Amino acid sequence: MMMTAWLVLVFIGAGADGAQAPARAITLEEAIASGLANSHRLAELQARKEAADAAEAGRAAASLPVVALLGGYARTNHVQEFGIVSPGQPIRLLYPDLPDNYHARIDLNWPVYSGGRNDALERAAAAEGQAAGEDLEAARADLRLEITRAFWAIVTARETEHVLAQSIDSVDAHVRDLRTRLQQGLIPPNEVLTAEAQQARQRVAAIEAHNTRAIAEADLKRLMGSDDPEPLEPAAAFDLIPAAPAAAAELEAQARARRPERRALVERAAASRAREDAVHAGARPQVGIAAGFDYANPNPHIFPRRGIWQDSWDVSANVSWLLWDGGRRRADEAEAAASSRAIDARLGEIDRQITFEVRQRWLEVDSNRAAIDAAAAGVQSATEARRVVGERYRAGVATSTDVLDAELDVLQAELDLARAHANTQLALARLDRAAGK
């Protein structure tokens, strides 16, 4: 009896704590929107996507001219001046002593032809950027599924609390009736004790259901990125059986086209093949153009040297062709080809996994939808059985144990119905994720 009283106080205290703060109603769509907006994981992947886009822009700029402004000052040692002496003319210095050297230059370099290497690297960077975007979409889909799971976990816990509250009210009324009958000498004490034990077990179950809901609520707030202390009240109910999904074969075809994980692998396979092309391009000649405009004091391009500011310019075309590198390019080609084969193998594996996952999720939805019908029929049967047992008990032909058993059957049937509805909603969300929706 002391344990029963303690459990009652704990349950009442938990209920009082929950009643102090009004609950905030929230729909599944609102929870998902909040989670997508506040997720640190998505923020990280978004930053990685931006980095990949920046790398693509850098690869695209590699084929454009580069213009640089250079300047400098150099102090050299004194040298013996050199000049020419003509009869009747002052000495003409050809190489004067000019220890102070100033230099300014506008320099241009333009890789005109790289054998396709720059184009291949640009394609690889673009494919990696697309893959990073698909990784972001996959993370968003995973987050939506996690929020959906936590949301329906709260709804299930709420329904469990509701069912247990009704059961406790019924058992309390039954215990009061038994105590009255005991005082009247109509039943033995063991029937009251059995009912009180059942009453205590249901109160413990109610406390556990309350804690389960609190844990699910904390999980949902974590996924939503919410620090709000007020409790959440999911705006959802188990009313109708969800519509049947499309055929499994149709969903499998959709999944292979829509799943972001698969699209990311396709893009990475394209990037790997582009890197193969870039390695192959290393065997071709490289052509570049260089040009510059110098303004220097003295200008080393002008003879004789003079200690004044003078300008000059130059234009050159350069060709380089790597004839032998000791096998480095061949090793790079083998590495790039092996990476492409590895990604192709992963792509084949994920196709098999997608086919299995879609089929598995489709069967889960089908079985859970059928379970709703079975659980609803079970609730009707258990409710009718409880009514019959109640009448028999009032007529004196059934025991209090029979009444408690009937109450337990109704409780279990209603919990089974709530779980069937929640499992169906979660199975539909998992099917949508597997199909890439």
C-alpha cells in the first residue's frame, strides 16, 4: 500500500509539472521546416557545397589569362665602368656603374592549349560540386525521416498516455466498487488486493509512458534545433487508414532516378572519369603565351645601360612536351582507372540496396495498413467482451478477475491500434525516403 501511494504521488507530481506550462501545438510540416532551418549538419554540408562550387570556379579560371603587376628594387655592387673614347669626343659609357636598380613590370601568362587537361579538371570539379549538392539533399531527406520518426513517437506516447488514463479511471472505479463489496462482506479480501495490484501496475505503466513521451519530445526538439522549454503537442490524430502506395516496381524505378545518394555516386563516377582524361592529357604538348611590359631604371633590355626610366616589352610563345617521367603518368592513370571502377562497383551495390529497401518498406506499409484493420476489430471485440463481462459481474456470475482481464484486453487492443497507426505513418515515411521522395 505504501508503494502504491508513492506511485500515485509521483504520477500526480509528473502530471502537475506538465500542467504548469501550456503545450505548443505543432504539425509535422512545421517540425520538419524548423529542423531544416536549424540543423548544424545541413549547415556543414551547405558549406562543403559552397567550397565545391568555389573549386569549380577556380578550375574554370585556370584556362584564362593571368595578369600580374610586379615591382622591385635591387642594390648591386659597384662595377668598373666601361665606355668608348672617340677622338675629339667625350667618353661614351656603354656599361655605367648603376648600383641602384628599380624595376616595374606588367606580366601576362595565358595557357592557350593544355591538351584537354584544364577542361577535364573543370568537368571533374563541376561533377564534384553536383555530388556535394546531392549529399546535402540526402542529409535533408534523412533529417526529414528522423523528425517524422520522433514526431510519431510523441503521438504514440500521447495515445498511450490517453489509453492508460482511461484504463486507470476504470480500474479506480472498479477498486472502489470492490472495496464497497468487501465492506458489505460480499467478496473475499484477495479480490480487492488483486485489483489494487493491477491498479499499481497501470499507474507505473502510465509513469513510464509519460517519461517515454518526454524523451521523444526532447529528441524532436533536438532535431528541430529548438531550445524552447515549453512542451510540444503534435497536431495529428489516428483517424483514417492511409492510402495504399504505388506498386513496388514503380517505386523502385523512381528510387533509382531520385535517390540523392545514387545521383551523388553517378556524379562522382563522372568526376573520376574526367580526372582520368586529365591524366591522359598530360602526355600531350602544353602551349602557352607570355607577354610583359617593363618600366625600369636602368632597363636591362636596352643597351647601352642608362640611369633613367625606360620602357620595353616582350611577347613569347612556349611549348612544353613531357617525353619521359619515369612512369609517374602511367601510375596516375592506373590509380584514376581503379578509382572509377571502385565507384562503378559502389553504384551497382547501391542499386541492389535500393531495390531491396524499397521492397522492404513497401511490405512494411502493406502489413501495417492491414494491422490497422485487425487492431480496430480487436478493439471492438475487446470492448464488447468487457461490456458482457461487466453485466455478468453485476449479475454475480463473473469474478472481479474476469473484469480486470477484460479491462486489460481493451487496454492492449487500444494500444495495439495506436501503434498500428503510428507504425503505418512511419513506414510510409520510410518508403518515401527509400523511393527518393
